[in-house]
Amino acid sequence: MEVGKQNVEWCEVTVVIDDATTELFAMPAHNDDPDQTPAFHVTKSTADLVGQDFERYKPSLERMADTWQEEKKQFMKEQKLTDQSKAEVR
């Protein structure tokens, strides 16, 4: 897995190289876009480290992606309830 390439993915999740990232593996905040997908925002050095021993990091990356997806589902449910409540108030 070569990090210098465009369109790098880990566990079917896009990897965004961003040296301004302060977290080890940052994920985007959820928004109301139903098509939003997870992405790993990492520094180049973190991406290089993971690339050297991907199998070691894979279980954690998979858990992070799964957790993000579950949280996104919950976020969308809460957004829908909030939108319905606002509509009822009007």
C-alpha cells in the first residue's frame, strides 16, 4: 500500500493526507448529508507508519470505520426527529 498514490483506502475508507491533522486518526464530523462517508484524516508520517504494517492496524481501523458508520446512522435519526419537531412547531 503506497501512500504517495492518489485515492488511498484503508478498509474501504478513503485516506486523506493532511499534515495539519492533530489527531492520530481523525474522522470527519457527521453532517446532515445522507451520502457522507467516513475518511481517515492522517499526517503523511502516520500514513507511512500504517502502510509499513497494515495488518497490525487493520482491526482498529475497521472498528473506527464501523463506529463512525453507526454514529452516522444515529446522527441521521436524531436529525430527522429534530426536523420533525421543528415542523410540528410551525
